[in-house]
Amino acid sequence: MSTPSQQTISRKVRDDGTIEVNITPITTNATSFEIDEHGVRHFGFRTEQQIRAVSNIPDDYDTIVIKPNNWVQQDEEGPFIAHQSKGTFSPPHPGKFVMDSLLKRLENASPTVPAIHSPCPERSGEPRRMLEVSVMDPHLGLQCFTPGADAEYNLEIAENLYMWAVRELAVLGGAYGGVEEILFPIGNDFLHAEPIVMSKGIGHGTAGGTAQPEMIAWHETYERGEELLRKAILFLSQIAPVTVLEVPGNHDRYSAFTLARVMNAYFHNNDNVYVECDPAPYKFKKYGVNLIGFEHGHSVAQIRLAALMANECSPSDPEHPRYGWFQGAKYKEWHLGDQHRKGSAKPSVLEEQGVSVEFLPSLTAPNEWHKLKSFNWQKRGAMAWVWDYDLGPTARLQVNIDSHTGMPYGN
């Protein structure tokens, strides 16, 4: 392969730290070639690793774009391909080091908690059950005022309703007995908005950039949300071991991921809590004869979810963690959020090839936009399921805002 001396390397550093490079091969009297498996000669740098190395790009810089260009030339030995490359590399975001430091400190400070003994009897014939607690679309940080919106909504109301729903569903599910595990999906628009760059500074918007003017200060919301999640998980972990699944929403795709990472660090030494917080856009849970999928509901058409589950949960590699999940499950369901109601313009509950798909309600108040579009009057609530290890779904539970006696929240 060619050496740096056989290249013209232009390297420019912008004011914001971004590095731009342009690498052009000097093909006159070229002597050093790379020969591929087909016997074709190549001259110039082709791979991102080579380009970063000869351009002295720091390891912690991100690659924004690599633009390759190539052409055929001829020498005494015949034709060869010359390669030119342009690349742009950006410095790490200032918040990266702050987050990495925070997570490290949380891991070091995470209290060591021994595993609790599940109340589930281990005798043959006794039930083994998992309780799923799904409080969808809390939209923490959303602020609503009547009569523009259907009901008042703010941080205090959201926190109050969220913990009330978690406790009520845990009590209802625990009454069935035999609960050895709790499944607790988080994310799903847990926060109402992200901080986004707008024309005149930083504002609030969805992960896709749609402005959300009804958002309380993001930093305050994030800190309060962190405390609320910690409180809910700690409460559930005193009943049975908890599996937390992070499901990104369309409003809080990035904030939900970082919140899950914070929870993972905080509960790092707690044997009663497992947090699945990888970047996957959908998550799965296999429990006995049950297989449950979680997707926020805004990205994948409902009719495609059955095939998606079959493909994702039928890997051919026996070492894959989801190997045999689809074939070994008799009851298969998807639980979605996003709609703030039981339904959408398409079938709200459907079963395709043995896989059920269902949208779940939300406790969030319809804001001014919902009322303007007549998307209001949905029944506000949260749901839970009792999954029997051998017999499948045993109970379907719901708490409705009408039964909350803390405050008069309207419909």
C-alpha cells in the first residue's frame, strides 16, 4: 500500500474543532500498491482506519463523513485504481465527558444490595408468574392549562400519577400470587421533549425536531425524572426482582437512553434489578411460554410486527441470547405506546399469525395540540399483565384516572 510520502495530505481545523482532510495520491512513478483478492492493484488510502491514521485524527473524534473517489490509471505493468479520500471528523460532545464521569461515579457509589428471595413457592405445581407494569407515555415536563387543554398537567401531577399507577398495579398484580419477577418497561416518551438546536438557540422539541413549546426546563425535568424512575424501581424491587427495559419514544429517544444508562449505573450493585439499556429500538422479554415485544408504536406498521418478532427471536446461532425464543413461546404479544389511547387509525388490537399487537393508554393530559386536533377524550390510565410461566397470560389489569383520589384531574 502507498505511504504518506506518496500522498498530498491537506488537513484543516475549524474554529469549532472539526477537522477536514483531503488525501490525494501522487500517482507519478507509483511504486507501492495493495493487491486485492482479484489481483487488482490499488494505490492510495481506502479505509477509514488508514485515513484517520495518516491524518492524525484523535481516537475520541467522531467520523462525520468519508467521501471516497477513485479512477483507473495505467503504468508499465498495466492498469491500477487510484483512490482519493475526503473526510470530516468532529470533536467529542462536551457533555460526553460529563456523562461518562457521572456514570462512573454512580457505579462506584451504587449501594451493594443482596438478592432478595422471591415469594414464589418452588414446590411442584405451584404457580410461577411475572408481573408486567406498563405506564406508557408519561411525558414528564409537559405543562397544560385549562381551558386550552382538557386538564391541568405539570411535573408534580405527572410524578404523583406515575407513582400512584405503579403502586396500584403492583398491588393488583400481587394479589394473584406467585410473582417471581417484575417486568418494567421505561422510556416510551417518559420525557416530553429533548433539548434541540433552533434558529435562535436551544429549544425544546421531539427527537425528530418538532418544537414543543409546552415543555418545562429540560434540565429540571431530567433530574426529576431520574429521581422518579429510581423511586419506582426501588419500590418494585422490594416485591420481586425487576427487569427494566428501555424503549425509545419519538419525543425522548436520546434522553430515555441516557436515563436508562443512569439507572443501570445506579443499580449496578443491586442483584434485584437488571436494566436492559442498549440502543435497540425495540425490546423483547421471554418468560416461559410467553414472548412480549415492546416498540413505541411510531416507527413500525402494526402488520409488520409479527414477522419482525419472528425474525428477531429466531436467530440461527445457538449461542445467541434469543435463540429459540419464538419457537419456544406459545403466547406472543407486542405492547405499544405513542397513541395515548387503546387504538390508532389502524386496528388497535389485532392478532396476525398468532402474534397480538396492542396500543396501551396513557395517564398524560391531552394538551392544546390534542384538543385542537380533536385527539382528546381518550381514557387515561395505565396497564399491567400477570404472565403465568406455564399457562400464559393470566390477568389483564388497568388503573384509570377516575380512581385516583389525590387530585381532581378531570376526564
